[in-house]
Amino acid sequence: MSKENLIIEQGSGNVFADLGFPPEEAQNLILRAELINQIEDYVVSSGMTQQQSAKKLGVTQPRLNLLLKGKINEFSIDALVNMAAKAGMQVEMKVKRAA
């Protein structure tokens, strides 16, 4: 059995930036990913069917299915904030200067 040198690098806190996306795109993607995760958690924990959840969120069932499959590029921040609000969530934003 051979030993391999394993190099571990600390991430930036934004997986999309770590993957090489431009900073502005990485920030947009991480916001959308977090919103998608929260909406998915709501759908799963609600006990509703996809059809019922879609109606509550103001989208079609096929559109909700895209969200549940993680199709991040299919959704704008605006659309995701609207869905989160319809699910009874309060979305807050924090802006700070980059280091």
C-alpha cells in the first residue's frame, strides 16, 4: 500500500468561488443555493404533495420539481425570495465590504 501526499486547503466559505466562478457570479449562486435549500426543506417537512407545495409557492409542479432537482440556473433570486415568502419565511440580507 503506497502513501499519497494529501493536500488540504481551507475553503473561502463559498464553494462556487472555490470552484473558480467569478466573484459576482459566485455570490449570486451561493445566495440562490441557500434559498433553494430552505425552500426544499420546507417542501419536504410540510408533508404536502409536490402539487400542493407548488400551489402554495405560486409555481407549477414541474417548476417545483426543477427546484427539488437543484436546477439552480432555472431560478432568479427574485423568484426564490417570492417562493420563500409564500412559504412563510422571512428573507434577510446582509451586505458587508469584502476583505
